[in-house]
Amino acid sequence: MIVKDFDKAVELAKGSGPGGVFLVAGEEPFQALRLETILEDRARVLGLETARIPGDEVQPGDIRRLASEGSLFSSGRFILVRNIDAMPAKAQSETLEAVSVTGSDHLFLFLTERTSLNTVFLKKLASTAVVFSCWEPFSGKMWPWTKRLAGELGLKLDRQASETAEALSYGKLLNLWSILERASIRHGSGTVVNQAMIIALSGGLPECNALDMSQDAVTGNSRKALEKLSLLLASGEEPIRLLALIHSQWVLAASAASLLSRGRTEPAMISALGISPYRARWVTEASAHWRGREYAPIADAFSEADFRLKRGWDSMAAMTSLVVALTLPRD
């Protein structure tokens, strides 16, 4: 059974029992780790013994032994196999046999970073399992995660704090969790978190933070963007992180420009991008800089900056040409 909603996957994991089979795929680690933890907790409640084994270390007979031999400590096992796609071919058939046993005493979790389950083995395994693919949320779907994770930590974020945390996480749930977890550690459960608190946690000063720099770059303010970029790099900000943040803001502005130029109303644009009215104000203003412009040269500039950073160029030199390309006046 393919499950597309994370909450549904959580519900099934919490209600699982012996004989249950889960296949979690995709490169996004946060959701995969959540589901693994939930299933491990469930196995503990059921009194199952946990057996972990990397897929590339599975030998013929290993899975059959785990699934057939009794345990001195429990009635069954929680069998967790990582990198299932790396399992040797000789061990694959016995794995399929093990998960197909009626009335099995075991609970299975198979993990793979593959985004496509298009091999014969994975297709057969998926046909017997609850399958969930882990993807980073689209930008418009970050706010429910912010609300969820803040609630788990006992925090309440005002609108600006929420938008800032989402922007500084540049679309990655692990980054979002890290920001909110630091807020919880520093300020304590029950705190109402504002934007200044989030910016301080990111390592930026109120007068020079990464989000402001990225927005200056996207809206054509070359001088301010380069000044702030220099200060941020000198203070130890990670260049790749800054590049990703600039890219996320540019994608929002360019997407809004494309929608509005095709006659979409602002409310329709807000809905299509999944952003709040507060966030939409900046996005609408930024989109004016991108209406009627070619996007391909900018995409090339991002690619070149990424290449240079990964090849060890001076960070400021590697990113300056990108900022210049972003802030060139419209023709």
C-alpha cells in the first residue's frame, strides 16, 4: 500500500503489529528517522527484540535465520534493514519469503534512499509493504511542519518568526528542526518566539542577517547584498547555506513573477505558491524585478557559484558574480 500523507504513515506505524512490513524510501532523512523511531517504540511496546542489519552486509541465510529462529527474550523481532537496495541478489528471495509469511511474529522496516522503486526486487517488496516516500516539503507546505515541530517543543512562533525560520531552513526539515530545537533550548518551553530570536539563533545580527542579504540580492540591491555577504562570510556563515538561501528566495520571486505576468491575481499567486499574506507582500514586491527577464542566465550563475564553492574557490569571489547577475538592472 502506497501512502502519500506523512500523518497517515505515522498512524499506520503507531498501529502496527507482528506481520507488519514498512518500506521507507527517499533522500529526505527527517521523516524517515521519525518513522523509524515510531516503529522502534511500537516494537518495544509489543515486546519485540530489535535486529538491525545494513543491506550491503546481509548474507544469504541471515534474514531466514532472523525470521525463523526463536528468541530467548521475546516472541518476535523488529527487523530493520537499511540500504535495502544494496542487498545481495542471493539474499533477496529469502527476504521476500520472510515478509510473505502469514501470521509472522516479526515487524519489518526496510529503508532505502532511492527515490524510484523500479527494480524487480523493490517492486515485489513494495507489493507486500506500507510504502512511504520521503520528500522535502514544497515551500508552501513548510508552515504546517513549523507549527507541528514548534508545538512538539512547546514553542509558539509569531507570523514573522515562522516565516523567517522557514526561509532560513531553505526547504529542509532537518534545518527547520535544528532552528526550533535551539530556540527551545535557549528560551525554554512555553516561549512566544519572535523574528529577532530566530535571527539571533541563526548566528546573524539584527543589522546583518542571512535572510536580509538574500532578499537584497534577489531584489536588485547589489551594494547592500555584497556588504552583508562579506560580513556574513567573515563571521563564519557556511557559503553553501547562503547560496541555498539566496536560491530559495529567487525561486519564490521568479515564480511569482511568472504567475503574475500570466494574469494570475495576487490571491491566486499566494495560493499557488502556498505562502502567507505576510510573506506575499515581499514576494510580490520582489517579483517586479523579475518580470520579463530571462531565467536561464541566473540558473547558470547559481550552477557556476555552486561549482566554484565545491572546487575550493574563495567564497566571496565565488558568490560575487552570482550577486551581480541577480542585481543587474532590467533591460
